[in-house]
Amino acid sequence: MIVAKFGGTAITPNNLHFVKNIITHHHGAVVVSAIGKQFDGDTKVTDLLKALHSRLPDTSLFDKIAFKYRSLVEQNDISIDINAILKDTITNIVQQNYYENTLSKGEELSAKVVAAFLGWKYVSAESLFRFGSRRLLGKETLKNISSVEGRFVTGGFYGARKDGRRVLFPRGGSDISAGIVAAALDASLYENWTDVNGLCIADPTKVNGAETVRCVSYSDMRLLAQCGATVLHPDSVLPAARKAIPINIRNYFNTSDCGTVVCNDSLPNQVLGVTARRNGNLYCTTIVFTLPHSVVAEAIYCMLKHADIHPMGVTGASNHLQLITVENILSAVYDVVMKLTS
Ligand code: ASP
């Protein structure tokens, strides 16, 4: 049985039809994000909700969110009383008037709409993901999820305490919710559907021609995500890793591409990723690899010497090297390490 998670850009009026084409009889549960960006410069629904919350009791910004969900329903011919749902949503936001409740509403709306679209059961995330004061109550959550009967759709990113108060996962946390659902259901696969082919060796907006990594271990993926790779939330690999459930990052625009598989072992003799993260005036560049450490270190030191770059700090372990520099050395490091495997 497969658990599929769809990111916010899939839950948009023009792209929702991809979801139906992807779902097969193997799929047992779907986890969705709030509506994402529909075009360059657009604002994600979660960010609109954040702005709306800061302006309460002024609710005028809700019109933009309502418009997005109405378009999602109308453009995809979904039979659901979206106006009634939207009215209840804004009433609840105003009445409850706390941040976590307001921000959870995007995922709640998406899950209701996608459930109606697929003709599956909607199960509220607040009835599944149970929190103590702030921490997830693992056992209770797994039990709640595994007792759901039949195929269902739920919202990612949030859960609730026993008293009903909602609690959020970190931003991007629908990935975590889906990992937990996959673990609870002992899924054979956790598919994470997004708008890129998978994990790129380097940020494709910063480096030309960066290839997709085909197979990466849970721990290497987590490290890359912690160091700046945004394709998957770092914490989403933990529940899947514990049960050895492979995560397949796939592109709903390009279903012929097999994407990236996150599993027990990375492919040998590979560069798995180069990330750069700005921290104040400094850059932290991380290279994660399965090549011998000395081979990578030597090539990097040689490049740094030639370019007269003096890192302020270097750390590493058998699978990675991290450099703190004043300048952004992402492209230079990428060029050097890619030569090692060509
Ligand atoms: N909608 C939330 C966010 O924008 C959670 C998610 O998409 O995973 O961070």
C-alpha cells in the first residue's frame, strides 16, 4: 500500500487533475498541503493565513484564500459545498483567534476538497495527530492512523492536543505528517509528489545542469535537508527510516521520471549533494558524498588554494565535508566535485 503526499503546487486549480492521474488502486492514503504558489510572485495560502491572522479582526484577506479554494473546486468540477465550508472556516478563525488554528486552515480546506475530488473519506488531521503540550504523542498518533478504515485523505502540517487546541509541525511539515502516516500504515512506499524531478545534486536555480540523485540514504537525505536542500523536510525521513519504508520523491509534471529514492543506502562513489546556506555574513557549504573522504578533501583544498580562499572553519565526517567561508563558493565546489565522478 502506498501513501502519497502532494505538495502545495499540486493542490492548485490548474494542477489538481495530475493527482487523479497518479492515484492507483495501490494508494491507501493521501496527505495534502495548503494551496501553494500558482504563479511566480504569488503567495502560498499558509502565508496568506499568517498575514490574515496578524490583521484580525480584519478578515478582508480571507477573500483571496476563498477565491483560491473556490477556483480549485469550480475548475475541477468537484461536488462540495465550498461556500458553506469557507464560511465555517472564517467564523472559526475569528472565534478561536489563535495562530496555530488559523495557520492549519489551509491544510484542512485542501484535505476536504481533495477527498471530495477523489471520492475518498476525509479524516481530520486533528483526530489523527495527537500532541502533548508541544510534542507529538507517537503511540497514540500511530494507533489513531492505523485504526482508520478504508482509503482516506488528511491534511498535513498540524494536529491537536486532547483539549482540541491545534498544534503545528514546522513549516514544510506536511512531509512529516505523510511520513508518520506511511509508518502507521506500514506502507510499502511513501511517495512525495512535487514539482521537480527529485533531489538535485545542487540547487538548479544556482547551478546549471545539476542532475537528479537517484538513490540516497535516509541519513544522507536528512543531512542534506538540514543543510539547505528544500525538496523534503529533514524530519520527514525519521518515521519512514524507522520502518525502512522507501520515500520516492516524484514530479507530478513529469511522471515518466522515476525521481529520487530515499532508502537504507546511498549509491557508492557518488556526490549526493552540494548545498550552500548563508548565515549572517558567512556561507556554509556542505558536500555529501560516498566517495573516499580523502579524495574529496584533496580536490577541494586544491581548488581553495588556487582561488586563494581561506575557510574560517572546516568540519566533516566520512560522508561529508563542511566549509565556512566569507564568499559563496557553491559553484566552484560543485565544479570540482563533479569532476571527481565524471
Ligand atoms: N502549508 C505549510 C507550509 O507552507 C506546510 C506544508 O506545505 O508542508 O509550510
